[in-house]
Amino acid sequence: MAINPKSRLTHLPIQDVEFPSSFAADFISEFVKAAELDNDGRGIYHSWKVCLISCGIGKKLNLDKNDLRELFFASLLHDIGGIMADCHIIDLLTQIPDVYGQKGNFRIFVHPHRSETFLGTFPTFRRISEAVGAHHEFYDGSGFPKGLKGDQIPLLARIIRVADAVEVASRLHQSENLDDLISLLGISSGEEFDPALFDVFVDLAVNGGLLDAVSSDEAVEANMLSLKKEMKEHYLLSSSDTLNRFFKMIAAVSDNLTSSETDHSLHVAETAVQIAYLMNLDEREILAIRWAAFLHDIGKLAGNRSVYRKKEKLSDEEWRTVTAHAQKSYDILNGVSGMDKIAYYILYHHENYDGTGYPDGLKGEKIPLASRILRIADAFDAITSNRPYRKKKQQTEALNELKKCAGRQFDPHLVEVFTKYTLP
Ligand SMILES: [Fe+2]
Ligand SMILES: [Fe+2]
Ligand SMILES: [Fe+2]
């Protein structure tokens, strides 16, 4: 494709690509699991547990395949708006178990709406986004954000409400036995919970071992693995356009939480695509590079997120956390069917041309071309953006800086191609 060297390549034609039918379930579950690691890197598994309990209730209700699938994705994503730079919404909810206190806490109050907004940009996620937006509505109308009542609350949201409350209560009252937990939660049947759904939960917990499925990390892992296999689908993220918007949304979530600049990953994608076009790569490859750019830093979501915004000098330990993010991004994506090439490109986005980068110290052409492109695009955005530790530089100055480091950090040929095109 011929390009106008002075145009900004923001609207690329998107080719159709096929991802396996397990892609959405794989990607979303791995992403949520990573975003729910605590500061020490241990899994919280809140949304996975809510998902397993919700789907247990959904199956007992004989929901049809479509509804069950939407319940699966809605329960996995219900708290996506509750992942924050310094904590997870679950940390706040366990400190403020009372609904009046929750309504008075801004971050708790807005998180269902944030979840809904993130997902509302995809037509195929419409019902899922409605359900996540209503997952803190109470059956008697005393919930939030809208104060919906009874059947006004979507069924999927009512199911998630029961599962969510069960998961939080099990966390808070670990020592209680099942009967005590049920009587504790039973007080809220008809108020917080749809009573018919709460009865289904009780039946499953007493006679079906529902809570055994979430009793340990190992049980959760094993049960999620088999549930995921039932959730193959081809419509949620079926077109390249939806996938593109979805990856952009994931990029926005992770940039928001780990970068001092909004839209970092979007800028990296734009520059990387420009370089890829200048190198005459084919369009499928360009698309892979674009998506790799969107996702290159998602590993920063996994575990301690505060180090990425720190203004002070980092300790050795904190620096190790920072440099581990390329490997973490790879680990999240490598388990997802269809993402292996993109994961591989991302793994090496901090390798230096002279072999002094990380994680493997690869040198020269041993570094995949796509990763060498990402390296330059990433650095270019870093230099031209304000960072906690220094002010941004103008474009010409930034390009000169790239030239200075050509052959050391960056592939000199790529720097030449990019600067020749961009310099006035
Ligand atoms: Fe929530
Ligand atoms: Fe939740
Ligand atoms: Fe990075």
C-alpha cells in the first residue's frame, strides 16, 4: 500500500483475522486473573470465583447457551471498573461491608458504572455491559448506582449480586461453617438478593457442593479450566474491528493504571504502524504489530502497580518489578490461544540492539523485527511525553535522541527509516 509520508496513519484498513473459538474466554479470564494479583503477586481470584458461582446458579436455572455465555463473561468482567492503581475494589468492599457506607464511598459507588462504560463500546457486549452496570443493585431498590428494584434489574446482574456477596462473605468469614454462612447471608434475601435466586444458591451450596468449587486456588483453577471449555464462541470478538476496539480498551485500562500518560499504548501503536508501513511489511503483520503495541505493557497490571508511577528513585527490588513486566505481559498472553506470535513480539520489546536489554539480552537481528519496531515506538512516545522524572521533548529533539542511540538501544536501519520520514 502506498502511503503519503506526511499523513498520520490513524485509520488503517483492518484485515479479517481468525481467532480460535476459545479466544474470548481464554483472553478475558487470563487478563482478569492477572489484574487481580495482589502486591505480592498472589492471585485474589475474586472474579473467577464469582464467575464459577454465577455459572453454577445459571446452569441450575437452565439458562440457554447464550445467556449462560453472557453470564460467564459478565461475571468475569463485573469489577473491571474496580481495578485501581493502588488496590482492587474488593479491598474497599471488605473494609466497608455496609451498603450505606459503600454508596458514600466514591470509588465503590462508581465502579459498576465504570465497568459498564468500558464494555459499552462494543455492540456485541451490550447485555454484558448492562449486567455489570447493575451488579450492585439490590432487589428491594436500596442498591446502587441507580436504585433499580426487582425485575428492573437484569437477571444476569441479580445472579452476579448473589455470587458476589457470597464470595465477599466467604472472604470475610473464612472460619464460619456453611450453615452459619448461609444464615448470615439469608438475612439479606429479599433485600439485597432476589429470594428465588438465593434459594437456588442455598440448594446448590448444601446439596451440590457449589462452594467446594471455589474452596482453594487449585480448585478454582481446575474448575475454571473446564468451564472455559464450555464457553467457546465466535460472536463476541468475531470481527477484526471488534477485536481492535477490545484491545484498545484493554490498553486504555492498563495505561490508566500504570502510566503517567494516558494513551501511551495507543501512541506506541500509531508510531509502530508507521514504521511497519515504511518497512513494507504485509498488512497482517502490521496488524499483529499494532495489537502487540496495544498490549505490550499489560504485564504492568499484574501485581504491584504503584512502582510505575513513582517519582523517586526506585530500589533494586522495585527495579526488578519494573523490568519483569515484559515477561509478565508474555506470560498473560502466551496462555491465550491465537496470541502466541503477539506474545513473542511483546516479550522482546525491551531488548536493546547491542544486547544490553531485557529479558534475554538478545542482540541485533536475533531480536524479532516487530520487537525492534516496538522498542523505537515505545521510546519515541516516552521521550515526547511528560514522565514523573522529566519533562517531554519536542519531536525533532526526540528524533535526534533516537539517532544518538541508534546501534546501541535501537536498530540503526529502523531509526534511519523512521527519522527520514518524520523529520521536516
Ligand atoms: Fe463490584
Ligand atoms: Fe465483585
Ligand atoms: Fe514496556
